[in-house]
Amino acid sequence: MVFRIGCSYRQRLDTLLTSLGIVAPEPLEFGSIEAIIACVSAGVGVTLLPRGVVATAAREGLVAVHDLPAELAQVETVFVRRIDGYYSSALSTFLHSVRLDAVSAPVLASVAL
């Protein structure tokens, strides 16, 4: 259960399955996270998404969440804006907060089964 080609989580899932020697059938592509989680919870397949995205479904017992090896769990995220765009104090505070969080707590992605 994945998004269209180009999604970084889809690429990571492909890498993980390949590293485990698993030949996956043609993936089912969806346009929403909700549809992906619903299919996983129905037992149709697996996916790879950030832990926070599947937290509610995991808490409700709809999916099982598994930690990934560190080399696959680290995901670089970038924030892009126009260089000549308005730079408000709120944006400055947000970016400062994100930078602090990124340094103190690495993000782990999870496989939902």
C-alpha cells in the first residue's frame, strides 16, 4: 500500500523489502494516507509511514507498528520557501523550533502491518 512513484516512503519500503529478499507484487497505489491505513488494517498489505501518521490506528489496535533499522529509519526533511518571500516572526520561531527538535530527537519511520 503506497503512494505514487516519487514518494520517499515508497522508495524506502522498496529498499527494505529488497534488502530482506522479498519480491513484492505490483504495489497498490493510493492518493490518501487514510486509504493506505484502511487497507493495511484490513490485512490487504503493508506500508511504510512515519510513526506519527499511524499512531491513532496503532493505539486503536488496527495496525501493528515495527521499528526499523537506524539506516532506514532516519529521514531527511527539508523546508522550502521563496528566498524573497515574507519571513515573519512566526515562521522564524517555527524554523528555530524544528531545528532544535531535529537535533534532539531523530524521527523513526515505522512499518505498519
